[in-house]
Amino acid sequence: MIIVIMGVAGSGKTTVGRELAASLRWPFHDADDLHPAANVAKMSAGTPLTAIDREPWLAALRALLFRIEAQSGDAVLACSSLSAAFRRRLAAGLRDLRYVYLRAAPGLIAARLGARRDHFFGSDLLDTQFDALEEPNDALCLDASEPVAALVGRIRRELMLGHPAGL
């Protein structure tokens, strides 16, 4: 199974994804690590990505997920996956990919992005995230303001993945 933790920047995808993967003893991957340098530079400058900018990124993500599946592996991926079309293309041809959507209010995200110092995606792009977001109707939807441990526990229960240690 591949679990994609999705949501706008600052929703907690990486934090929750890492904790979930650790609790399952599965590999964790962050989609941000697969952005081409040009995309990182563009976002660092406060310019939103276009669909064309996302194409090489999507191709790299799909290649990663197909490698994982070919090795009969499980994994957790943190990936914004904001549009329905992107989610369909990302999942196409994969046997068992599940989305977990971390829903968050703009105020929470603004506070989180404002506190970040070590990430290329700044709060100046916040509005573009919410503008691009098409909330999924086929994902486990969770409140991003909940504590990380509670979110991990809910994901494990809802996806019937057993009980994490200590939860």
C-alpha cells in the first residue's frame, strides 16, 4: 500500500507522514525532494508553479511510486496533490494508493508558514495553494490542527493498519 498524505503547504504532510511511516516501519518520501531545481527556484522567488512546471515533478513521483509497487513495497508519500486531475494522474495504474487529506483553515496555515525558516515555500504563495485546492471526496479527511500522534492513530485505525506503539 502507498499512502499519500496530501494538503496545502504547511498542513503537516511531512511531519505526519514521517511519524506514520516510522510507526509502520515503512519508507517515507517527501515529494518536495523530487522538484527540479527550476521549480524550487521559482517557488523560492514567490512565483507559483504552472501545470507545465509540474510535469517533470509528476513524472518523477510516478516513477518512484511504480518502483515501490514493483518491489511489492509499502510507503508513505507527503505530496500536496491539490487538484483532482493531479491525484488521478499520480494514482493511475497503481494497485493500492490511498489519499489522506489534512484539511486546514487558512489562519492555521498562515501561522505555520510564517514560523518556517528552512523551507523554499513561503507564506507569499499561501493564497495560490487554497485557490488550487480541490478537496478530495475519495480520501480520508482529517483536521490538520489535531496533534500528530492523534492523526497517526486515526490513519492507522481508518486504514486498518494496526495499532502504533504507544497509541
